[in-house]
Amino acid sequence: MKDIDIRISGQAGRITLNRPKALNALTDGMCHAIAAALVSWRNDPAVALVIIDAVGDRAFCAGGDIAELYATGIKGDYQYGRDFWREEYRMNAMLFGYPKPVVSLKQGFIMGGGVGIGCHGSHRIVGETSRIAMPECGIGLIPDVGGTFILARAPGRLGEYLGITGARLDAGDAIYAGFADHFVAQEKWPDLISQLESTGDVDLIQGVEETAPTGSLAPLHADIDRHFAGESLGDILNTLRAEDSDFARKALKTLGRNSALSMACTIEALHRLRSPTLDIRKALEMEYRYTWRAMEHGDFLEGVRATIVDKTHDATWQYSDMNVPAVAVSKMLMPLGKDKLTFDTKETTMKIGFIGLGNMGAPMAANLAKSGYDVTGFDMADVSVEGANMAETAVEAVTGADVVFTMLPNGAILRAVAADIIPAMANGATLVDCSTVDVDSALAVAEQAEAAKILFVDAPVSGGTVGASGGTLTFMAGGTAKAFAKAEPMFDIMGQKAVHCGDAGAGQAAKICNNMILGATMIATCEAFALADKLGLDRQKMFNVVSTSSGYSWSMNAYCPAPGIGPESPADNDYTPGFAADLMLKDLRLSQQAAKSANADTPMGALAEKLYAQFVEDEDGAGRDFSAMLPRFEKRSHS
Ligand code: NAD
């Protein structure tokens, strides 16, 4: 196809937009060609990554080719547009969830449809001439092609501002707002592309990237947050009108040119989407509600006439007084019922295998499934996980998976499971072990994975069962940058933070140190409560003081071992484990093994290990939560 050049070059699947005279505007045919290429490269071992670029200096892609949409729509045929948008959005979702790295290099204008192709991959590169914008409200649409996904996640109120003003972003601004990841000087692009083709290694980008020149957005951020925080378009306009400043005047002038209905719906869509469970498919589905109705009930045809066909810029918008009733917004964003945008999960969804669905694994897997991943789980025990398929064996769960997670009790079990599943995993798939195990087991599995051409990350977690259900875990990861990058989007769903600590094994090292602190602080917290009891100090008062004084800790503030005090914790459930004392003993033993082999002096860790060993092995700690140290101390006296 002459408008787009699709080929395999070296290890790269290559997509080059080739309509420079039309600013590489995206046609129906180009969308289909991109989608077909992505499907065929998905399981092709010859393709390690996808690179998207465009011919010409002026634009990477200045938007969708709306001439045909207009020509059909003006005759009352709305179906052509609905079909076009549906296929385009499906392709956008495919790019976002693609199981291989997608590198895009974007010069000149990147608008509308161009954002959909260039701003959803894993490595989004911009250069000196890049200018990104979502100006859809100027033609009676709302930001689409997954633009609302990026806008809803932009810091502060940048999303609302960029979405309704259509302001242009240079490279620095684009990185600041979340539309791009890397700035690479454009003269380096040809060489970078040929190296990516020959090595398939996206880590090369880090070697050539530079700090982007500072853009103009950051200095405006405070003004933007102040003026664009309102519930509705009306609130935003009122705030701007109430201030006599250059910023407010300029913003009002820009907004005055756009469709009020589009702007009001953009604000509402962003507010509805902005939540921790946001994913690109939710955003696209919301956008499609609008675009499906845009020709018949919105301002789209009039907007295209005035801006692109007649170029008179005299659109007669609905609600020209800018007062858009809430009911008009609701009507445009109402669910579409049988016409709802759906996705072919086989093509757009990353497949995840999850082995070990206990206290931690089950809620983690459920969060991945909730976010739209296709999760297949396996556990020796008879368990089920909401939203996930259950396999009969571990091998069945990992067959065909792009990423496999393990969340198992210890290193010996991990080694046995890894020996079973690694031969069944696809070449180039990623294995992420989130269990807490000894560094040697992590390294042994990493070695085995590498030999089988599988990426490996050891990524133990902190945050307990509450963090696992709430998606607020911290991941401490060891492995190559490439492996970490592959797992990072899933860490973002299951956690609030992921730290790449270094090479394989570094995650476990961080975890062992963290849990040595946790074991010691839990003991200290429990013995302090027992002492407080004996001193006649009320437990709630003790909590009120310590939780805001220098004795505070996670054990006290988030996981209080005293029943009825602080946020709900296993103490409130008769010490049924969130985190079992047996597992804490395991971690403390790991810390002492590590301290011995590294020749480190860790007397508090050693004492904590001794106390948990006594509690679990000689007393009644086995099978109880690790915070059940408190009833243990209650029963004891000073010796
Ligand atoms: P858990 O005992 O509740 O879950 C482990 C699961 O693994 C069980 O459901 C078990 O049936 C399954 N399993 C065991 N062997 C298996 C095999 N061969 N194949 C498939 N499944 C198998 O333990 P958990 O609390 O979920 O902890 C899991 C890991 O996470 C541990 O390494 C632990 O140290 C770590 N961790 C736990 C917490 C916590 O608060 N619970 C916090 C951080 C880290």
C-alpha cells in the first residue's frame, strides 16, 4: 500500500506512514494495515519490536483523514464514520497493550489520529520539531483515539486544559504531560532506527536520549490547576471570567472558538474516567459513545465544514451561549447498548499466567483481570479468582502467556514451579516472580529463564494483603531494564510504586532488608503495647500518640497489632493471617543467611529471627498472623 510502508527489517516490524503531502493523515486502509501487521507480528519470533515512523518533515501524522467521513456523513450515512472510528480505536488499544516494545519516532505535527498511533506504544520518542495536540473540540468532536486516557492521567488539571483548548505541546511539554517518554535529537533518529533493527534492544534509547528543552506548560501549571478544576465547563468558564489576567483572557478566547458541547463532554468524560482502575479500553469506549453520536447529534459535520471543507472558520455551534445543559452532556455520553465498542480480546489483550493464588496472589491476579488483562491462574489449592480463568495445571496456565507471575511460599517451591513452566513458556515471554525467596533461588531461576530466552524479573512486594487488594503494593525489582519495562505496566496496576533496584536478585535483596526492619518493628510495637497495658495506659491513647510521634511505623499505623485500634488489620480478625508468622520467620531466616554470607552484623535481625522461631516452632504462632506477637507478649512477664 503506497500510503503506508509495512515490512520487517532486521528484528523490527516496521511501519512507516507515507502520505507526506497529506501530512500523513490516517485513512481507513492505513488503520487496517497497521492492525493486520500488529496481529501478524504478535507471535512472530522474528519480530522483537515494532518501530513506527513517518516520511516528511512537517508531520508524523496530523490526524484522521476526515474528508470521507464528512462526505458520507453529510449525506446522512453515519455508519461509515462509526465503522472507521471503531476500527481505529481497536487498533489504538492493540498498540497500547502490545506484548512487544513499540517505538514511535514523531516529528512535526502529531494530532488526533497521530496521537492514537504515536502516543500509546512503550517507547514514545519526540524531537526538536514535535508538536502534539488534541484539537478535536475545534471540529465538534472530543479528544479520541485514546487521548482521554492520556489526558485523564496527566498531572493536575492539565488534561482538562489540553483537552478543551487543544493547546500544542512541544517535546518538553509532551513528556511533562505524559504524551511522550524520550527526547532524542532528530539527527540521531536514522542511526537509532538502524541499531534498533539490528539488535532489537530498546535499551539503546537510553544511551542516546537527552533532557528535553523545557516547554511552556510547566510555568502555567499553577494557573491551569486553579482555573480548570471545576466540575463542569460552566464552572471553568466562570473561574476564567472572574479573573483579569493574560492567561484567563487567552484561554477564554481559545475556548470561544470551540464547540461548547464538545468541551462540556470532554470535561465530563475526563472526570468519569479519572480513577485508579482507568485503562485505555474504558477511555476508548467512552470516546466512542460520543463519536458514534457526533454526526447525528453533535457538532462534528458543522465543525468539519467550517474548519476543513469551506475553511471559513464560522461554525454555528449548538449552545453558542456556552451554556450546555447537563442533560445534553449525558445524552452524548450515554452507554451505547448493543453498539458499544468492544475489543477482540485475542488481539488486544496481553495474556497473563498467574501461579500461586493465596492471600497475596489472588487479589493481585484479580486486579490484573479487572484492568482488562486476560488472566489464567493456577494454584495447587482449589481456589478461584474473580475475572480470571482457572487452569488445571501450571503448564496450562503459562502456555501462550506473554507474562507469567508467580506468588509462591518459598524458594524451593519457586524452583520446582519454574522448572515445570519455563520449558512451556513462549520465547520472549516474561517471568515475574513476586514471592519472597532467597537470592540464590532468584538467581537460579533467572539463569534458567535466560537460557530459555525468557525475560526474568524478581519483584517481591511490600504492602501486605491490604496493598494486594487495593492495588497499592510496592514492587522491588531486579532484572534487565528490558524485562523491567515489560512488567512495569502491570506493576502500575497492582501497585503504587515499582523500584528497579538493579540486576537479577536485587529485588530480593531489597525485600530481605525491608522485612528485617518489619520483623523487628512489629516485635517492638507488640512489646510496647504489652508494656503499655501493664502501665495502665489505654491502647487507643497509646496509638493516638505513637502513630503521630517518632515511634510511628507501618506496623503501628497501617497494621496495628492491637484489635479495634487503627485501620482494620488481622488483629481484628482473630489474627487470621494477612501475613503469616511462618512467612515472617522465613524472611528473617533469609535475612540472616544473607547477613552471614555478606559478613554483615545484624543483631536486631538475629533477635527477631530467634523470637519468631520460638513463636512459630515452640509456641502457638504457626498459622497465625505475624502481629499475633501481641497476645504472646501479653501473656508473658519480665524475666
Ligand atoms: P499463601 O500461602 O497465602 O499463598 C501461597 C499460594 O501458593 C497458596 O495458595 C498455595 O496453594 C500456592 N502453592 C504452593 N505451592 C504451589 C505450587 N507448586 N503450584 C501452585 N501453587 C502453589 O502466601 P501469601 O501470603 O500469598 O504469600 C505469597 C508470597 O508472598 C510469599 O513468598 C510471602 O513471603 C510473600 N509476601 C506475603 C505478604 C503477605 O502479607 N501475605 C506480603 C509480602 C510478601
